[in-house]
Amino acid sequence: MPDVAFLARAHLFADRIAFCTPDASHTYQELLDRSAEIAVELLQDQIDLQEARVALLVSPGFEYTASQWAIWRAGGIKLPICLSATEPEWEYVLSDSQVSTVIADTANALKIAPLCERLGVRLMNVSDIHVDALKDLPDIDVNRRAMILYTSGTTNKPKGVVTTHANIQAQIESLIQAWEWSSEDRIPMFLPLHHIHGIINIIGCALWSGAMVEPFTRFEMNAILKRVRVDAYTLFMAVPTIYVKLIQMLEEADDQDRCDIVAGFKKMRLMVSGSAALPASVHERWAQLTGQKLLERYGMTEIGMAISNLYRGERRPGSVGAPLPGVELRLKMENGPVITGENEPGEIQVRGPMVFQAYWNRSEATAETFEDGWFRTGDMAVLEAGYYRIMGRLSVDIIKSGGYKLSALEIEAALLEHPFIAECAVVGMPDDTWGEAVSAAVVLQKGPLDLMALREWCKERLSVYKIPQRLKVVSELPRNAMGKVTKPAVRLLF
Ligand code: MLC
Ligand code: AMP
């Protein structure tokens, strides 16, 4: 069986800069050396981690990636976790995936130490890792499991999406071919590194190509724009909310500022939007302001990227384009036939080497999500003049806010723990900035309760992007004859 290829790729670019920040830059050789050191520390006296789960709680950048490579080189499975999650959310993913070790940087190690102690999980502070002697590391088969990403869905709790090294390679190679990545590329990285957008499309593709990444701890607009003004980047990848925020900023900027920033965007060879629907109006406004036609693409944690507008060819506002290299795609009616023509909507189903292996420890959920070997995305689309247009989701319980996928059921379960709340229903309402805004209708058993108080209470329990942005107190929830809450009617309450 062939070995994983990321190490061989890195050797090709050993002297090139992989990561660059205002304080330091690091070459591919440094990544190789540092990852070997961390791998030795991870292994202690073992020769292979044999797919032990190692959680990663490190800010984006050189140490994050060196730790990721170390986990892989030592034979483990990488589990990146959300830096801003609450302790109960961390506890859930660490327990569900039976993590053996957490690698954290100093700030995050302090935060997660009590939980690690309580769960009996080894905690390694990456800043403290210095080994005197390296040792042989195991050969890693490409079909070994490499990563678990937790994704929210139609169940109350998030599920772990397991991908192998082969899946990850297929996801990366498809994008490199479609978008013509090269070692001359330079890209800012400001998305969270516990989701595929940042992990695969940005860091994964960049490092496979020998390109340079400038990491930011979050979307630090001013710092990023400072670099855009001096033509620091050839590529830019973001979620629609970020383009909305950038448009607002450009519209408010004075003429000179706008001119300088726009000049930087104009020179980039490609700007991509994804993770949520890009409204055609945002696509058009961005083109008016910067001359750049955004390339919209469609993907999902379970499959990587599946559909993309063309790098050299049409970029149609409101459409996601055509299947990417290596992706087999079909539209199918629920409990009905496969759609063969255009203009008939159906569920997007995907097959190919990029499709994930399984949900961690959930064989039933895994089986349910495949139909005749095709992965069911749960997204509806229609083919129009050769391009796919996303029409929405089969489930009303999935919300996309600022590119994060959220489960209405998970948020409802948390809200029901509030001592004042007797019943609740959560929906995503259309929102110009966030795409959808988490909106909660509640029936109180005690009161009063306003949005500010509810948000404050939620902060201990839910990541901030899951916390309701709208609240409606009602005397009863709309229900059908069976007594089930009807979400379309809940939407009408807002
Ligand atoms: C931040 N806030 C959010 C939010 N992000 N609220 C709702 N939804 C979100 N997504 C909150 C903040 O906590 C803060 O709350 C207030 O909104 C304003 O914060 P901000 O500082 O202005 O926001 P910012 O930090 O700039 O974050 C916006 C963002 C971020 C868009 C940069 O949400 C983000 O990085 N999203 C990308 C997520 C992602 O990578 N998804 C890809 C999944 S993979 P308060 O209370 O403090 O005021 C996938 C597959 C695929 O989908 O196809 O790619
Ligand atoms: P996640 O599960 O977090 O990986 O999010 C994947 C989901 O994001 C998909 O199932 C879609 O619902 C949504 N998505 C991703 N890209 C797009 C896009 N370009 N347009 C509309 N929805 C998208």
C-alpha cells in the first residue's frame, strides 16, 4: 500500500516559506523538523499510535500544522476542536471520540487542563515540547484514518466525520487541478481550523503546492487589508459573510482608502466564496467594487468540495457550477428516480475517492446516509444550462450562520435546560450578514426573559455562533394534528 504523500510533497519545497507572520516565517523544512519532534513526544515509548485520537487546540499557523503532521507521522487520528467552544462542547467531542491526548498551545492548555484532568486525558503544551533525539517514525498507509471533524446535522449532537489520508489527498488534488494552485501562490488564512474550508481548501491545498500561508487568529479585517493593499496575496478564500462585511467596509471607506484596497483585490488571480449560499447581489456588488468575479463552489465536511464554477470559464452568480475533477454527482428525487435532464430539482448525491469513510462509532447513521453507494448530501439542487444551482436543504433543522453549520435540535436541547423555558423551537431566519440568523421561539414557564439575558445564559453552554440572535416569546408553539411543532409556521412568528 502506498504511503501518505504530504511528506514527500513537503520535501520538494524544503527551502520555501510555508508560514509567514509579521513576527516570524517558517520553511517547509522547519515544518518537517518540528513535526518529527512533536511526533516523538507523542509516541513516548510506543512505535505507532495505531489510530489513537489526538485533539488539537492550537491557534492557526506553524505550530498547529506541525502538530497535525506530527499526529499523522506518529500514526494517530487528528481531531481539531473549536478554540472558542464551551467546556461542555469540548467534553462531548473528547468523550465521543475517546481522545487519548490533547495538544494545546499555552493559552488554550490553561483553559482545557481541568477537563483533561477530569477525563484522564493526556495534555501536551506544544510550547514545552523539545526532544533531544529523534527516532524512526512508522510508515503510514494512505488508507489509514487521518482525521475526525465534528459536524452538526439532523441529530441532537454533532457526529464525527472520519476521513482517511486517501480521502484527504483526493479532496486536495481535485482543487489543485481545478483552481491551478502553484508554489507561487500566497494566501491569507483567517477561518477556523476545525472545519474543512480552512483545513483542506486553504492550508491543505497551499502546503501540497509549496505555496505560502499567512495565518491570522480570526478574521482580523484591518490587519488583512493592510496586506491586501501591498499585493501580498494571489488567492483569497472566504465565506459569504466575510464578503458582506468587506463590501460594507469598502462602501464606508474614503476614496483613497477604497482605491488602495481595491487595487490589491484586483491583482489577485482568484477569489473564492463557499460554505454557504453567496447571494447573486453580493456577487454582483463585489464585481462592481473590485472587478473580481467571485468563484462560488459547493462542498461539505463529508465529501470535501464537489461542485465549482470554472476558474477559466463562466462564473455564474447564484450558481455553484459543475462537478469538480474526480467527483461523480447525481440528482435524485427523494424515494424517486435519478434525474436525467435539466430544470428538475433533486437531492445532490456524490460518489468518489473524496467521500468520507464513516461517522465515528455510528454505523447506523453512516448506513442511512448512503444510497446505493452514493452519499446523500441532504442539499437540493437543479441543473440549469450546465450549471448546478443550490435550492436549499431537505432538513429544516440545519442552519448555516456565517458559514457554520448548526443543528436546531442541539440548540433547542440547550435552551430547554433554561429554568424559565418550557418549550422551544429554533429556526434559521434569512439574514443579510449571516445568511441565516439563529432564531428561537419559546414558551415560558416563568419569566420574564429577554434576548440579552438569554444570550448571557447561553454563553456557558453554547459556542457564541450557536446562540440565538432573535427571540420570540409566545404562549404556544404551532403544532400539527400529531402534536409535532411545524417549523414553517414557527418561521412566520418572526
Ligand atoms: C461570530 N459571531 C457569529 C458568528 N461568528 N454569530 C453568528 N454566526 C456566526 N458565524 C458573533 C461573534 O461571536 C460576536 O458576538 C458577533 O457575532 C460579531 O462578531 P465579529 O467579530 O464581527 O465576527 P467575526 O469574528 O468576524 O466572525 C465572522 C466570521 C466567522 C464570518 C469570520 O463566523 C467565521 O469564521 N465563519 C466561518 C466558519 C467556517 O469556516 N465555516 C466553514 C465550515 S466547512 P458578540 O456577542 O460577541 O457580539 C463547510 C464546508 C464548505 O461549510 O463548503 O466549506
Ligand atoms: P458543513 O457540513 O459544515 O461542511 O457544511 C456543508 C453545507 O454547507 C452543505 O451541505 C450546504 O448546505 C452548505 N454549502 C456549502 N457551500 C455552499 C454553497 N456554495 N451554496 C449553498 N450552500 C452551501
